[in-house]
Amino acid sequence: MSDTEISKFISLILRHKPEAIGITLDEHGWADTEQLIHGINQTKHITMDDLERIVAQDQKQRYSFNEDHTKIRANQGHSIPVDVELQECTPPELLYHGTGEKFTSSIEKQGLIPKSRLYVHLSQDYGTAVKVGQRHGKPAVYIIDAAGMAKDGYTFFLSVNGVYLTKEVPVKYLKREK
Ligand code: HQG
């Protein structure tokens, strides 16, 4: 099994479904590292060295260990309600959101909503947004007037791996780019 496949499984466990391997997360999203490895080993094979490598080399730096590596959590992307101690931030003037073209008519009526996740995910660059959009078929990209939202009192967070997060983006702050 490739590191990417194992990483996708770890994302599922640490963001959405820890019960799939019989573990729980604490209120800050931490899993016990040994329990995670043990749980994964019910169906796959992984050692602590593998996990260290996957965390260190992850393209999007999706995971963090605590100081002594006895705990691990996903940095963002959760659907289960955990508090990963996100840092509130002042966003840049503009942010981008990539989505599927099939969602655009609904988005243009409702604005961006988190759907199954805790937050709407936004990126600082257009290229990342295109890639995120491609996960949903033909991509569409929105430019978000983040400075305008911040001025109007909306709160933004920046995850430790550089993803901007906010609870919703009403239609008036959205402009279709692609
Ligand atoms: C769309 C990946 C209809 C939204 C990525 C998105 C990201 C609406 C989809 C991270 C809507 C939810 C998150 C509305 C929003 N009507 N559709 N009103 N509002 N949507 O996967 O942002 O590789 O939950 O546009 O890189 O695609 O997993 O969110 O298309 O950072 O680390 O509903 O996941 O990171 O899809 O992706 P998702 P996302 P990882």
C-alpha cells in the first residue's frame, strides 16, 4: 500500500471517522499515536517509522504530532466537531475557493457553506483553488472579497498548514473567476 493510500486512510480516521478503527479523538482532535497505528494494522501494515515519514513528507502538511509524538491530529478538514486551536487571522485582501461547476448554481443562490465539514476552505492562490475544484469534476473558481468580509465582522482562521477557514461566504462576497 502506497504512502498516499495510507495517508488518505489516516485523513478519514483523523478528520471524519475514528470509529472506523475503534479509536476516539479528544476534544482537540488528538488521537493516541500507538492506538492509531494499532487500529490501522487491523487491515493494513504500518510502523511508527512509516507514520513519521508520511507526516513529514505529506504534500499539504495535513498532520501534526504533539511534542513527544505520542499524539497525532489532522491540522484541518474535520467533519467531526473538534477544536484544533485554530489561529484567528486577518485574511489577505482576496482568497480563492475551488469547486465543481455542478455546484455553482446552488452556490450563487446560497453562498458557500461548509457542507459536511466544520468550515469553508479557502486558499491564498488561484492554482490551489483550481486543483481543489478538480476534485469535484469540471472546476470552477470563486474569488472572495475577504477584506470586505473581515471589515463586516466575519472571522477567519489560518490552519497551521496554511488553509484559510471561515464559517460561510455569503453571495455578495463571491465573484466567479473561472
Ligand atoms: C461545495 C481537500 C452547493 C464546495 C481540499 C465544495 C480542501 C456547495 C463542496 C479541503 C455550497 C464540499 C476541502 C452550496 C459549498 N451549494 N455546493 N451552497 N457551498 N459547496 O470536499 O472545499 O486534500 O467538503 O464548493 O484541498 O472541496 O483533503 O470541500 O466543492 O482544502 O487535505 O461543496 O479538502 O484537502 O466539498 O475541500 P469538500 P472542499 P485534502
